[in-house]
Amino acid sequence: MPTKRPRKVEYAENLPANLKTEDVCPSVWTGQQLFDKRPKDYAKVVQMLAQGATVSSIIKACKVSPHTVAIVRSREGETLKDSKKHLRALIGTATHLAVEKLITKLNDDEIPSGVLPIATGILIDKHRQYEGEPTQVIEVKKSLSLDEIRAELANLKDEKVIEAEVTDT
């Protein structure tokens, strides 16, 4: 029935399940079917992962599901490690070149001076993050006051000494 009043949608959360655990067959993604039927696409997925392509671009280019991309990334981890080292080095080089270019543009007054620290900080943080280093360090210092130290010393003096016999076994 048409009404001008806004509808309030509520979902029943206390209903029992329609299926039992025995009735459900889990999906297991292995990527083997892609490797067997379309080895070129499998290789292309690995290559694109190594180049740092996004999952959505891999899905569109190779016509595979996100689950397949995830399992290929998992299965080909050793292969991707070597290429990630190369990619990491390229990102480091790009970071250095970008910082040098920013310095040149700053010297030529092509960019406002307020942009340089922000851009450089972002580049350094991203490079550290990709290298696996922390991008920030939080240091917590705990200091004791003189009264806290005196109270602890007083507690030590008040402790009872317990005598015990020690034997070697």
C-alpha cells in the first residue's frame, strides 16, 4: 500500500538456521583448474601480482575471480618474494628521484614551500612501510617520583625474613 510515512526495516535475528552443517558443502579454491585449463592466464596472474597490479585490474585482465587471485598469490608466494625484492628496490629508487625532483622544484620556486615537507613525509612513510619498517615509534617513559621510591624502600624494610633450609639434590 502506498504511504508517505517512512518505512522502518527490521531483520529477525532470532530465527533458527534452515540448513544443517552436514548439508553445506564448502568451496575450496585451489587455482589448479585455472593452471590446467588456462596456463597462460595463470602465468599472467602471477606476473601481474609480481608487478604490483591491483586485484581488480587482475580480475578484469585475466577474467578470474578474486578468490582465484588470492589463492594464486598464496600458492606462488616463493616466486613472488623474489619479484617483490626487485619491486621494493624500484620503489626506493622512485622515492629518491621524487625527493630530488621536489627539491629542484622548490629551489626554482615552482611549488609552495609548504608542500615539500608533506610530500616528502608521505614518500618516506610509504617507503618505510613497504620495507617492513615501522612508520612511527611511540615511546612511553615511566618515571618514579621521590615519594614512590621512599615508599618502596620502606616496604622492603618492613618485609619479614623467612628462614629456610636448603639442601642440594
